[in-house]
Amino acid sequence: MFTSAVVGLAVAVFLASFVEFVEALTIVLAMGMTRSWKSAWAGTIAALVALAAFTAAAGYALATWLPEAALQLVVGTLLLIFGLQWLRKAVLRSSGRKALHDEAEEFREQAEAARRAGQQSRFGLDWFAFVVSFKGVFLEGVEVVFIVITFGLNAQNMPVAIVGAAAAGLIVVVVGAFAHGPLTRVPENTLKYGVGLLLATFGLFWAVEGLGLLAPGHHSLDWPGGDWALLVLLAVWLLLSRALVAALRRPVAAPHAAVAGAQRVTEEV
């Protein structure tokens, strides 16, 4: 049944996973195009195997060791912190206080580092390309795993979370194969802003539900309106973030006004 919570779950997991897969793809492409495709793909496959083991262990531990309210409180709090970090960066970027993320520049930096690195072979592989690809895919993948597990377990709908992440990964790989390069046209900064809003929304929703652990009976609390409260929380985070963007936005005309003022003073002197 497609409720607001299920749709929100699928969208949040898909978008968050999509952003992480784009960044992982950029690293693998840089290693493959400048060093060795064989080593880059070997590092990618090794990272995926490690991620599968990590996912199984972490998912089993969380599902069996924590009661429902404790799971909601712990995971919801972590998700809220995680989401607020994304939202903070998005607000700073939107207000001009932080440079926008540039996937093309990231690709150039990774490729330049690959060209400068020395040649070292192990097990018939270019070791630099293997290690960088493994590290990039694994670290970005851990964030995907965290999102899938936390959303899936808390929403008690792991299939939707897994399908959302898998769909994002498949689309990134297919588009990257056709583009033959980093996905520079993806509005990554906007996506990260949206993901930050969604993570903060679900994190707060589940963390508050988990506060029932501290009440008599230790049962999860219920939000007024049930899952529809998610839309209210999302609207609140959006309005708050836009207010912060407006408050932090750098005045565009200030430098020009300063220059014009300096010229007038010079002319008068």
C-alpha cells in the first residue's frame, strides 16, 4: 500500500543513495580513465563485497539487539544528526557562504592525483587505482548502507529501502556508461539540499517516537495525525532552512558599491 510514509521512504532512500553513487562513480571513473580500468573495477567489486558483509552484520545487530522504541530513538537521533549536517552544508552553499560542490572539479582533482602517483603493482593490479576505488566506493557505500538500514528498519519496510537504493545505483551506472564521464549535469547541490530536508524530517519523526522508551511501558509514542505529521515536519524544516539562507546570504551588490565609493573618493581628491 502506497502511504505517505512509504512514498517518503522510497524517495528519501533513492535520492540519498543517488547522490552517494554519483560521487563514488566519479572516483572510479577518474581511476579507470587515468590508471587502469581493471584495477578500478577490482577495487569496486571488493568494496561491494565488504559492504554486503557490513550490511548483513549491522542490520542483524540492530534488528535483534534493540527493542522498537530504542531502535527508533537511537537510529532516529543518528539520522537527525546526519541530516542536519547535510542541511547545514546546503544552507551554507545556498547562501553563498560555502562553494557549490562541483563534480567536474572533483573528477579533475582525482585524475590529477592519479597521474602524480607512482606506479606500484600488487597481485597484477595497479595498487593506487585499486585502493582509491575501494576506499571511495566503500566510504560512499557505508552512507548508503546506513540510510537503507535506518530507514528500512524504522519504517519496518526493508524491501522498499533496498529497492530504492538499488534503483539509484542502477540508474547512476547506466547513465555513467552512456555519458563516458562524471555526471556533471546532475543538480547535485539541489539534491543534497532535498536529502538533508528528508533525513532531518524522518530523523526527528522517529527520534520523538523513540522517546517513549523513557516513559512508563517503554512503548513508542504516536504523532498526531500519524504519518501525515511527516509533511508538517518537512514544511517546518524547509521554512527554517530558507529563513537561514536569507539571513546568511552575502549581499551581491556590496563589493560593487565599495568599488564605486572608492572611485568617487579618488575623483574628489
